[in-house]
Amino acid sequence: MLDEVLRYLRPMAGDVAVDCTLGYAGHAQAILERVQPGGRLIGLDVDPLELPRTEARLRAAGYSADTFVARHGNFADLPEVLAAEGVAAVDLVVVDLGVSSMQVDNPSRGFSYKEPGPLDMRMNPSQGEPAWQLVARLSEDALASVLTTNADEPHARLIASMLKQEPITTTHALERLVRTGLNRALPDLAKADVKMSVRRAFQALRIAVNAELSALDALLRSLPQCLAPGGRVVVLTFHSGEDRRVKKAFQAGYRAGVYSGMAREVVRSARVETFADRRAAAAKLRWAVRAPVP
């Protein structure tokens, strides 16, 4: 949704921007092109493996340290990051939630079942517990709650019971367990619905492993103090739980006079991109504008 992000972010020469989820830097590079001359971008990413590669790519594209700064960290700590950079507030913030294509395409990271790999799912492999340990540690009730809260999984209780039947340490083992278990327990369930439940199981565990919803809550609370008057924020979500949080935060801020404008309806990707990219089909964009300080 690059075109939509740029449309609602409206980058201009001299703006100071933050990309809270740098990833491959598709959004960041397009913003950097538009905030020159005089602008700069701070790129955040919690993934220590991909961040150096992305930084090198942008340096090779001609963006020096005066224009672009890469910082390893969680966007929940955005106020501290800005303080460390000596920036009181920024003009633009973009947040693209979920998992990046580089992470999905690396089997050793355990985000996808397309290729066999360890059931890890940590965006920062040096912190926290991998997904297989989380599944082993949580009770059946807790796993059912994770599946419901993080993925709206209709068969959460059934899948949670499956997950506790035997140790699961690989992506293929998780996919096979959920797929065959649902086919056995619910023989009339459509193949497409079974596949969606598998995807939701992976999504739910990834969100839990990386504490993504609590990090999003922290970011939404701190956004007003991080945005300059008239500053704009765009958030891309891929799950109803994420979208609800963003919607409610922007609505509450608008009612309180913190935001002077916000998306009245969710913005979806254009039809061409939706057909070309399955991930884009799930994306929901919301934006808001920081009100002038009285």
C-alpha cells in the first residue's frame, strides 16, 4: 500500500519522519525521496538480523547519516528513541505491522510453513522464548485465549487441545497437526477454512511470542507526544485486534482534541495490488493528524 501510505502521510521537503517498522525499507526509501532537501528519517526495527542489511541498502542508495538513521529497537520505546536522537517531535510516522517478507522467506526464522524450519517466530532471536517453548509452557486454556485474542480463531479450543497432545518444535509439525487434526475432528470443514485456521494459528503464536499487541498499545499511547502539531501518522494493520486498537486510539484522541483529523473508514489496498499480493489483501490503513497545541 505504498501509494496509499504516501497519499495520507503527505511527506514534504524538510520533514522529519519515523518508520517504526523499517523492514526492507520500501516505505522508508519512498519517504526519504520526498523529504529532501533538508528532511531526515529515523528507521526502527526490532530485528537485529535484517536491520544492518536494510541500512546498507539505503546507504548504497546515497542516504548518509545526516539524512537517515537506523536504530535497533521496539517501537514501544519511540519516545526514548526520539530523545536519544535529540528530536522533540516528528512530522511523519509510519507503522507497518506484521511480519516482513525477508522474515517469512527465511525458513530458519520459523514464521512460515512453506519450508521446514524450527518453530521460532522471534523477531529478535536473542530475546524471549521461541514459539515451541511458548506452546509447551502455556496451558490449554491459555493457548485457546491466544488463538482467540490474536487471530479470532473460531476453533481455538479444539486447536489448543491439539497443541498440547505432543511436543511441537518445527513449522511443518505445527501445520500438519492443525491441518490433520481439524480434518479428523471436523470432516465437513472446507479445505479453505482449514488452511485459514492453520494461518491463524501461526499468526496468533507469532503475535504472542513477540508481545506485539502490548507494544502496539504502548506506541498508540505515546504517539501524540511524539508528533509535532500537524504531524501525520499512518498505521497498517493485518488483524482485527490490531485494527480495533488503532481505531479506538484515534477516535479517543479525536474526541479529546489530540487529533484534528482521522480516517473515518478503513482504507484498503487498490484492486490491482490486492490481486498481485495476498498480504496486501489483508491490510487495513488508518491515519490521523496531530492537532495544533492550544
